[in-house]
Amino acid sequence: MEQVDKKDWQRFKEEYTQKLTLQQYKLVCKLHSKYFNHKYTEPCLSCNTQKFLQWIDEIDKLYD
């Protein structure tokens, strides 16, 4: 993971609560598409909560 992305992810993890801000939501979408090599998408949070939580978990594994 690039250094700038690591800083953004560290800030995300420090500020993350049960409610995502729009900025946090877009960061997860951007990083997941970048590091998991897929087109940028914004999944519906109410429809795909599990998918989005999985994305966060997958990015966490890269960060570690």
C-alpha cells in the first residue's frame, strides 16, 4: 500500500464509527478499487452492508 493511502487508512481507522461519513465511504470505495483491481463502484450500504464490511476487512489486511 502506498504511503499516502496508508495515512488515509490510518485516519479512517481512528475516526471510524458505526456511521460512515461520505468522505470515509468514498475512501473505502477508492482504495478497494485501486488495490483489488476493479472499476470504482459505490455499493448501496443498506443493500450491501456485508459486502462493504468485507471491503473494509480486505483493506485492513493490506494495511497490516
